[in-house]
Amino acid sequence: MTAPEAPASDSMLLLRGVSKTFGGLTAVDGLDLDIKRGQIFSIIGPNGAGKTTVFNLITGIYRPSSGDMDFDGSSIIGLTPDRVLRRGITRTFQNIRLFNNMTVLENVLVGQHVHYPGNLPAVMLHLPNYRAAERRAHERALDLLGFFGPSLVARQDEYASNLSYADRRRLEIARALGSNPKLMLLDEPTAGMNDAETAEAVRYIQRLRAEFGLTILLIEHKLQVTMGISDRIAVLDYGKKIAEGLPAEIQRNEQVIEAYLGRKATV
Amino acid sequence: MSTSVPALSKGLRSGIGDARRRLDAALNDTQIAGRPPRYYLTGWRFGVLALAVAALLPVTRNGALLATAVSVGIYVLLALGLNIVVGYAGLLDLGYVAFFVIGNYTVATFTGGIMLASDRVTVLHIPVVTFWLLLPLAALLAGVFGVLLGAPTLRLRGDYLAIVTLGFGEIMPIVFQNIPWFFGQLGMSALRPNDVATPLGQISFNQSDPLNNMWFYYLTLALVVVVILAVSSLRDSSLGRAWVAIREDETAAAASGVNLVRTKLLAFGLGAVTGGIGGALNAAYLQAIAPTDFSFAISITVLVMIVLGGIGSIPGVILGALLLRYFDVSLLGQINDAVHRSPLVAPGGSPLHFLASFDFNTSKLLIYGLILLTMILLRPQGLVPNVRRQRELKGIGAAIEGTSAVGLLEREGAGMDEVAADTVGTAELAGSGSDAQGREG
């Protein structure tokens, strides 16, 4: 079951030859990724390189046109997003997708949906097992909000749309933690943040790994963040992986430099 | 557990406290997350008052009033059910009459038939199948059909969902009309008494006997109360939150662990169940049904009740049902009479004299359409709104999503990269030159 040349036991997420085409357009082309347990692994690349598509493939929003995807030893191809979550992979979104007309607390409760009993009578009649799950979910929700300090806890009954931008990013992470995931996919978690907020985000990403035992896969544009936080970096350009290695190696890689300088968005 | 008086009275008080909280929760769509309720009319006190008034209605000994009340009760059940599909899950179902039909025919099949010459022709009379069995059976069958009819619509949005459900709503009565077993257009009348046997005697709907009216009315009222409690219980549960989540953002909901298929099918199924219950009551009450009784008009009536009263709001849809039934049964006729008697419509009295020949009673659907338009344009959240729905419809929450580029641009220190990352499309068009457009970043 394990390949002789690579110890697969500490591979958390393994992508082999994953491709995705939309009609005539190849968004991801033959991608190989091997993310080890406990790593903070970053995917970087110019705009349009296919990074979010990779996230969407992993989480079941798209199905790969070809290739294999294994999580913790078993294939995740064909799973719907909620089943992917139940396997232990959670994610945040580039554009922040919170439930705006739900409160902070309710958002985090939805994140724990998988912990509630599934059978209808329990839910409809609020049977004891349901009530116990609800109690536990409430406590855990407050714990998760508290991870970021007292401010989100204090605002638990606020509508999510009323929060500051930085708080909305934090809330999305708190929601994503609800299912007790093993792997967390963060899509540009510091987008739109100034330097101070970015530094704070870097700190809590590291704390996420330390305190929740998470493996983290990161899409990030700010190179100083990526270089500082990552154990390993893969660089995508036009859907292909053009480089992979330690941060120091990537910084010196000529192809990477050309990809960024040659394609910088001139908005 | 001690059976001493203090312990019992403590138990009683906490039981009453629980009941009070349940009643509060059941009616309080106007409250959210620990804030004080905005419409005090819908607290537990109002619930107790309404229940007392409803319970005392038979004191009037007015058979016709009780008959109307039963009819209102049936529509309240339908409105509560459709509210689950449209109000909670946000799925526009225009074919709700299908479940009402199933409920009716479940009862009619086992208790009804037609008279041919002097022969009684029946469908399926099994003496042991009493109304107490038929009621849950109707609910169950309707629920099953709710799931069946909902299943093909799962990937559809908006207009297409509405059209497909509308189609199913049209098909159902026609199916019963064309299967000879159910006597087609002749419909069926009660050949076997629809008597509901209770320890206190038979409940049958016999308008000349006020006492019988009364028990059937209480049965309807009891079912309405049970359904209100059940629906509010669902609303405040993990399933209720899942429904709000899929209404807000399906992708985020799925990413948070909500099974979209199951959650939507549960909405269709559970919503259909009350349609079945209402249908069963209806057949027992009318004692005679025909396929022509059931049409899109019923689907749209229930929808207007919901929109008028308040989408997603339990007190709202109840109010909507009450208002519209009162309008239909009583007010419309009065308007008709008033207009026809007024000097405005006398020949030469005013430009409005053409109204003299206009029969308002047949313009029911026209008026419903006007009500629907008016509400959607002026007050889409309804008369007694659900707080969350009110926010959604006023676009407060919606303004934030999808404009993160704007949010970013307004922030100090937002670099061009960050803006580009969030507005992938625009960045591609701006920066890629001759490269392929529309690629994902």
C-alpha cells in the first residue's frame, strides 16, 4: 500500500497528476502535491494561475478531469463538499463567505453542523441527545471565538455583516474550525489587511497549527508572509507547478521571479 | 423524585416556565438572539390570549362560524407548511396544491365513493381504517411525495424551480381525475361516515349539530397548535439554521458541512406533510371532493397568505391565512354588495358605473395578484415580519457580499495585488493582454 520510495504515512494530502479543464481551458495541469502532516504549505503564483481552482478541486466543488487526490490515505475524488468536510478538510474563501444575516454565534454553530444528530425526530422534538449536542456546540462556539481574544465573544449576537473586515476574516476561520478538521485550506487570509493586521494573522495561523494540531495549506500573495510562515512552497503558473521547495529556494528561483515580474497585474 | 407538595409545585412552575418559553419561541419570529422582541403582540401572552379566544369560539353555538373556522384552520396548516419550503429553505414552490390533493384523496379513497343507480361504488373500504389512521397516513404519503417532487428540482434555481413545481401542482389533480379508480370528474363523496371516533363519542361534521361541529373544530385547533410548535421547534434547531445557511450561501453552507440534498428534501417533505394533514381534514369536513376543487388557485392562495402575512414568520403566515380567508369568505361579498349598492355605479352616476355589472366574487385571483404585487413592491417582508428575512429583503446583509473589492479599496494600505486577487475577472481583463480570459486565480 505504501510506495517503497516515499513514506506515505505522514502524507496528509496527496495530489498526483491532477488536471482540470473547463471546455478548452486548462485551469490546472498535471499537479503533484504532497502535503505532510503538520506542515504549513503555501501555494503561490500570479493571478489566474489556478490556485483557487486547486482548493475547489480538493474540497469537491469541482471534480478533477484527471489525476488522483488522496487524503489521509483514501481518495476524496467525487465527494461533495460536505463529505469532504466530514473527512477532515475545511476551508475559508478568498472573498469571505459568511452568513451575513446570521449572528456571529450562529455562523460558528453552522460550522459545527456535523456534530449534531442527523435523525429528524431528535431534531424536531429537541430530544436529550440533540439538546446535549446543542449545549456542547454553544460552549465550543464560544471557545473558538475566544481563540481570537474577547472581542468576537463580546459580539456574538451581532449580525456577521456588521463586523469589521478583520473580524469577518477571523469569524470565517472560527466557523471553519467547528468540525474539528485535520487540514485547513486558507485562501488569501491576509487579503485586504494592513501590515499590523497581517502580522497578527501570521501569528494566529501559527497558533492554529500549534493549538489545534492542524495541517495548513495556504494561498497567499504577500511574499513576506509566505516566506516567513511556510515550511514548504509550491509555485503555480498557468495551472502548472513551476517550482517547489523551501522558502529560501523559491526566493532564488529564476522561473518564479520571471513569472511574477513578467505577469504583474498592471491594474 | 419526591412527591411532596413543594417539589410538585416547583415542578409545575418550571413546567409552566418551559411552556411559556416554548410558546414565546413559537410565536416570536420578530426576535433574534437575545434582543427584546419588537412586536409584543407575538409574545407568549398573546399566544395564550389567542388560544383562549380560539378555545371559546364554540360557545357562540354558531355552526357557520365554526365551519369557517375549520376552513381557516386548514389554510393555516397549509400556510405553515409552505412557509417551511418558501420561508425557511427559500425554495419557491408553486405547486403546493399537489400535497393538499394527496391528503384529500387519502381520506376519500377509504371512506368515499359514488352512488351509481342504487349501487354504492367504492374504492377501498377497510373498516379498520378509521380517520385516526387516515390522518397520519395522509401526512406520510404527502411527505413522501414532497420528497419525490422535490428531488428533480434540487439543482434548479429561481424561475426554473418555480416552473417545475408549478407543473407538478398541475399534474396531481389531473392524475386523480384520469384514473378511473378515483371516479374522475365525478369526484367522491363520503359513503362511509368520516366519523372520528373518540372516547367522548363520534366526531362527524354535521352542520346541523353544533356539538359535532365543535369537536371537529377542536381537532383542527389541536392540530394547528401541534404544527405551530413543531415548525417553531424546527426553525430553532440545527436544521433550521441549515435552511437559513443554504438560503444565504449554498457554497459556504456545503463547505460548513450542510448536506444540500438532504436539507432541501427535508424542507420539501416536511412542508408537504402539513399539506397532507390539511387535505385530510378538508375531505373529512367537506364530505365530498372533486378534482376540479383543486387547482393552481389554491397554491397561489397559500403563497399570497405567506407573502401578505410575513415570509418565514409563524405569526405572520397565520395572520395572512386569517386575513385572506376572512376576505375570501366574507369581505369580498360585502365589497361586492357595497359597490353594487353605491350611487357611484348608478347609470350616469360617475365614470365608475361600469362596475355595476362587475362581480367581485369572481375576481378573487385578480385581487390576490394585486395583493402579491403590492406587498412585494412596498413591504416584501410582510405584515408581521421575521427579523432575519426583513434584513435580507432590505439588502442590508447583501450589500457586503460580492463587493469585497469595494471593501478592500476603502481600506488603507490595500495593495493592488490584494484588489486584483479579489476581483479576478477585472484583473485578468486589465493585466493579461492577449492571454486567455476568464481564468481562475
